[in-house]
Amino acid sequence: MASRKRIIGFLAGIVVFLIIFFIDIPGLEYGGQTLLALLLMTIVFWATQVVQPGFSAALFLMLLIIFQVIPGYVTAAGKTVSAFTATAETVFSPWLGSTLWLVIGAYIIAHAVTSSGLGERIAYLFINKFVSSFKTIIFTIFLLNVVMSLIIPHPFPKAFIIFAVMKVVMDSSKMCQEDRIKVGFTVFAAAIPTSMIFLTGDGSFAPLVSQFAGVEVSWIGWLGIMGVPAVVMTLLTMLLILVLFRPKEQVVINKEEIRIKQQGLGKLKTTEIRTIIWLVIAIVLWMTSGVHGIDVGWITLLVAACMSLPIIGEVITPKAWADVPVPTLIFLTAALAISKAGGATGMTAWLSDLVVGVVGTPGSVLLLAVIVGVIAIVCHMVLGSCIAVMGLVCPIMVPFAAQMMGGQGISPLIPAFITYTAIYAHYIFPHHNLPILVGSGEGTAGYGPKETIRMGLPLTVVVLVVICVVEVGWFKIIGLY
């Protein structure tokens, strides 16, 4: 039986669609107005959790086709005229690019690192070397997250591996429940900023930045643009946790028990060795994508497929496909479709003009960063979903930035990366960020809204500082404006 909230959200979404669809909106043609109506209805569905987001995303995609939202062009009597022909080929065109295949490959590689035991071995190695107190536990969690971001292209698997090893540390040190919750929260909170350092740190989200900016970014290019801001974000997040989540009791680490667990893994298995070899190949190819010209997405899927081959692979089995999240892929398709349809129908330009009409065009990059960051954060707090907000806000902010700066040669990557940082690094409640959400609850790390809000409120200030000071300054240094 559907809850009252879901029923109200469902009816509210339909009412919003009908109002926007039938009223007269100056400056919007049929395609743009219909897209806006469908988009607002879908946003209501997402915000009120009418159904699982993958289903509402699928509904949105199907309605784009049924209502023929995206304009195409046909030749009639020797003349090219506009026609509304939103075919499956246009709506599902994101599948012709590398982004969604990068997501698939990333999940398969993450499965290989997890199932082979390599991730756990690396975690124990770092724990045994660096952990000696509560502060070093926090430091090691962040360090492990950075290292694993390089070899596991998704935040969830690396966080769960680290948390599993940290449970051994907490058990061996007889840590009290209150401190265990703090450590558990740190594991999943650290997964967020550390995943921002590399393009493959979160293969399901980071590639969207270049897609919405319309500028291709290589693996090295991403590191050059986002590396410094992400490292600063990581350090400030770690400092915030050390200040806000001090241990209740003194922690005494039982290194002997940890060494026993590490020795229990035995020598490197064949699957681990092969996984290491393929990871090295993947990292080298990722880093040199600007030289050989092969897209990071194709490299990721290629390496994932090679891991299944006999003789040279046999690292993964068909079970790895179960880790590939179909709802996420559909959700990403919808986000990319919003961008494509918004540009084609004029909806994005109309919304951008609307924003410019409200805030004006003062021409300051710092003010631009404040406006884009605040808009992105507010939308994220309302909608909750990082992907949904990225798909809605980023395509609007890119043309808005160009208008606001009055043609001063600002790179579209600036509003795209600012939007990305504001959405991905920030949260107030667990549902605002998936790594935080999957780790919450008694069945996992034990933390809940209390710990998340305690971290999220001051984190808002940290995110804005990184956006307005670090990113604005760094983007100037590297010549993005």
C-alpha cells in the first residue's frame, strides 16, 4: 500500500505538469515548455520519493519520446524545416558515448579489486603501518581512501573494504560504541572528497562534468584542474572530523591482532597478481589518454572485459554483472537527456536568461562562484540526488556564466566544476550523498542524521570556501579565465 507522502507527491507531480504544460510561457516553444513540464514533474517525483529514482527516470525518458520533445529537422519540398521527432536514437544517444560504459567498467573493476582480496590486503598494510591512536585511525582512513580512489573507480566498494578492516581495528582495541560510530562515519565521509581527486575516483559521476561543459577532459587534465581543490577539500574535511568527533575514550591499538589478520590472508594469490597487473595497465592508459587518444571510458570497459579472459585474465566471473546498477545507468541517461533536450529545445537558454535577469551581469568570477555554488547547494538540499541536480543545474550554469561574464573568455569548465563541487562535496542529511547514505544505519556503520547534520552544517562553510577561494584562485593560476 502506497504511503500518503508518495500519493501526494504523485498527484502533485501531475498537477505541476498540467499547469506548466497548458499555461502560456513567453519565450518557450512547444519543445521547451513540454520539457520543462516533464522535468518539474520528475523533480517532484524525485523529491517526494514517489518511486525508486530509476523508475521515475525511465518514465521521464519514455515521456520525452511520447511527447516528441527534442526537435529534429526534416526536409520538405526542398526546404529544411523544424519538426518534433524525439526518437529513441536521440533520447538514448548518451549510450553512444563513453560515459555510461565507463560506469559499467568501473563497477566491474571495483568488483575485481574487492572479490580478489587485493583491496583488503592493501587496507591491512596501511593499518599495520600507520595506525597507533584515534587520530592516526582518522588519518589512515583518508589516506586509504585516496590510494583506493586510484585503483577502485567507485566510492562504495572502497568505503566498504576500509570499513571492514576498521571493524577489526575497533574490535581489537575494544573501542566503545560512541567512538565506533565516529570511525564508521569517517570512513564514508572520507570517501567523498577523496573521490574527487581523480577522474576515475567516481566513474559514475565525474565524467558528467565534461559532458555538461561540452569540453573533453582527460585523466591528467582532470587531475590538473581538480587535483588541488580536491586535496584541499580532503584536508579540510579531515580537520573538521578531528575537531567535531573527538574520541570519548583513549584508544589502544592491538597491533598483534591486526598482524594476525594480515598474515591470515597468506601470500598474494594469482587473482590478486593479475588484478594488480590489469590495474597498472588501466592507470597507465588513463594517465596517457591525452597521448594515445583513447577515451577513459573505453579504456575502463576494455580492461574490465580483459579481466574475464582465460590465461591473461580470469579475475572476474559473470557474477560481476550483478554489481552493475541498472537504475543508476537509467538515472544517468535521464540526466544527460535533460542536458541534450534542454539545449535543443531552448529550455536551458530560457532558464539561463531568467537567472541572469534576477542576478544581473556584474562580471566577477568570485561573484559567479558564489551564485553558482549557492544555487547548486540549495537545489541539492531540495532534490537530494547529486545526479539529478547536476543534470538540472550544470547545463543552466554554463551559459549563465558566459552571459554573466559578458564574453570575457571564461571557460565553461569553471561553472561546471563549481557546480560539481557544490553538489558532490556537500550534504546535510544522509540522503543528500550516496556514500553517506549507504553507510548509515545500525546494520552498517551505525551513524544517522545526528552525526550527518553535525558534520554537514559546518561542511557548508568549508565547501563554499573551497569554491570561492581555492577553486577561483586555482582556476586563475591554470588559465581557465
